[in-house]
Amino acid sequence: MIQDDIRRLKIEKNAVILAHYYQDAAVQDIADFVGDSLELSKIAAQTEAEIIVFCGVNFMAETAKILSPKKKVLLPVKEAKCPMAMMISADQLKQYKQAHPDRKIVCYVNSYADVKALSDVCVTSSNAEKILAAFGNEKVLYIPDKNLGRYLKYKYGYDIELWPGFCCIHNRLRTSLVREAKAKHPEALFLVHPEAPLEVVKLADYVGSTRGIIAYATASPAQEFIIGTEKGILHPLQKANPGKKFHILTPDLACFDMKLTTLDDVYHALRDETFEITVPEEIRKEAYRSLAKMLEMS
């Protein structure tokens, strides 16, 4: 079985396999750790492994490299990218900073290393509220996800400008889908990721990160949930809560890039050590600064 070959190579090469919650179930099941992107990168930095196989998209593998510069980081599928991360470039951000020197740059971790390097601090969907609270009296540009930024602006009234980026999966959610799902499952709670449009988020019983959604559903006495994030999360939700029911808001909640990675790709990445992720040291140091600031403030 290919799973046995992967496990053998992992031991031979002192490697660790990380898989994001949005990966296919088979890839999640072969991984040593499953989680969100930053959580996985922190885990990788703490392991004794010499090789990190990151089953996700390229900005996630970059983040692992930033935090673990001496380790070899492999991305099983070279083409696995994040469209939202591609919606802002370092050149665009430099131009903005020159025109708006009074704005602090708060950067969602779903971004590339050269953009992180130009930012004051990084955030995740689980710690953005706490970190932005520390900037409450300052002018902020939130990049690149307009939806998460708009949610925080709505909730706290901060002076936040929004970059016009978005997650192609979450941004397509509509209030009509939520109302239809609630009519079909009237006892279910609606749990949503804050990358969704604000009008959808306002209808939620809980708003949080992928990890937060899993934790909330697991702790809740409720037995039925409507899930408003990428459908790969259903696998860990069902594993952790075999007696509960989970309904994905729409079958369209599938990230093409996240679903590119297969067990064959993981095997070949380990065997051939292909698609190594590198980050120029001058960029890595500055990107590390913004990530370290986030960890300090979290």
C-alpha cells in the first residue's frame, strides 16, 4: 500500500508530514499533524524532523520555511497556490506604504513572504481580534482579505482600510444559502469562517477559524451544524464528533488548489525531495519579524 511506502520513507528521511484541514481525507489521515497553516508551521519548527512535507498551498510551506530556515520544506504539488495571497504583491504594498505612511500594515497569514516582510504584524483568523485591539487607536490597512477585515471593522469600529482581496471559496457564500440551509435543518447551528461576506457572517451562531469551528462544534451540546467553510473540515469534524450531524452550506465549498494533493504526490515528494520551498534570507528575516510580533501579541 502507498501509505506503507510513505511511512517507510518518512522514517528513513526523518521527515514530518503536515496536512491542512482542507486537504482530502486520505491526505489528512497519512499526516503526522493536521491543522491550520500557522499552527502546523509552529509544530514543524518544534519537531526534530529534517524534512517538512507540507500538504497545503505554497504560502503555507513558505511560512514553515520562515519559521524553520534550517529544515528542508517540500510542497508535494508545485502548482498548489492561494488565489487570495496572489491578490496583493510586494510592489503594490510598497506603493501603498509610500502614499499612506501613517497606516500600520496588518497582514493576514494567507500571504506571501515578501508581503509579510513589508508588514508590521501578521494575524490569523483566530488571533486577529486580539492583535487589532492593540492597534485600536491607530490607522490600519488590513491585507489581503477584505471580508475578514470588514468583519473586524464592523465589530469594533476601528479605522481600517481594506485591501480588495478575498478567498474565492468563502466569498461566494450568500445569505440565501444560509436561509435555505436553516429552513432545511432548523435545529442546526450555523458555524462560519470570517472570510465569508459580512452579511453571511451576521447570520452565524459562531464565527471563527477552522480550528475554532472544530473546537466549538466539539464542545457544543448541539447535535447538528451547518458549516460555512471549505468542506475538507468535515473529515476532522466527523472524526471528533461521530454522533453529531454536519451539513456543508453548499457543495461548492471546495478549494481547487487544496484538493490537488494526492497520496501519490506525498510519496513522490518524500522519495525525490521535489518542489523544495526557499525564501531569500533578507526577506525571510523581515517576514519572521512580522510573524514573531504576532506570536508575541497573541
